[in-house]
Amino acid sequence: APSSPDTRRTIFSRSNSLMLLLATSSVPVIASVDGLATAAGCRLVAACHIAFCTQNSEFATPGVNIGLFCSTAGVQVGRAVNRKLALDMLISGERISAATALKGGLVSRVMASSQELRSETERIAELIAGKSSAVVKLGIDNFNRQMALPLGDAADVSSEAMVRNLSLEDGYEGLEAFLNKREPSWKE
């Protein structure tokens, strides 16, 4: 027997909470796709800060094909790609290629092979881990906040973020290291 509406609401509520947690996390989240990402998997990719895939990867929101429109996937997909591509994916249910996903903004990089995907994902994760966590957190939080604002308000909020950034110990350390031509020594 099908689950009750209350059970379904609970499931979607939990899924929404997870996707919101990923999208608003101050800790960078990297998606790494080597194959097919559909429905909630496609939503997961769209929710991440950075997304890599192999050239043979495909993405889809195919629920419409079985009478179940991917409304929840459309929340993140519709914010990651342009409106036309999002609606094309949601209404047609067809798969898109890695090249289309890159062009549309669903992924940030496409690798030639699984090995290259693993290596590049690890390299970027290590690169980010070597940055000041306080600066990255401030930057991600500001980026998310300003994206929801009109242009002028976004500029004001971002200027204030720069003032806060320059007040951070790591902000000062980064500038000192740059001026003295040395590697920074992050506190956070």
C-alpha cells in the first residue's frame, strides 16, 4: 500500500532540510559525478558549492516520465542552471550531457576520466582545506546572502563583508604575507 500523505511530507521535509543544509553550509561541499545523476541525485549536485563530473556523465530530472514531476529537484536545479534548461529538464525528463551541464552551470568542471575526476576532486579539496576557514566561511555566507538581494543591496552587503574580512586575523595575515612575499600562516 502507498505511504500516507503525512509520511510523504516527512520524507520530503527531511530531504529539503538536507539540501538546504548543503546549499547554505559554510563548509564547501564538492559533488563528484561519474555516471548518471537523476532526480534527487541531480538535486544534490545542484545543491553543492562546486560540482565536477566525467565527460560521460549525464543528469536528469525524469520524474515526469513516470507521472511524478520532480518539483523538489526543481528547487536546486532551477537555481543552478538557467530557467530554459531547468524547465527543459523538468518537463521533458530527458538526460543532459556533461557538456550541457557545464554550459548550463550545473557543474563547474568536466574531466576526461574517472581517474582524473578523483585526482582533481582531491586536489581542489586539499587546495580549499589549505585556505583560511574563517575567510572561506565569511565568503560563502556573504555570497549566499548577497545572491538573494537586488544589485545595490548586494554591493552594500558585500562591502560590509569586506570590512569584516579585513578585521579578521587571517585577513590581516593574508595581506601581510602577500606584501612580504611569503606564504600565509592561517590561524583558523
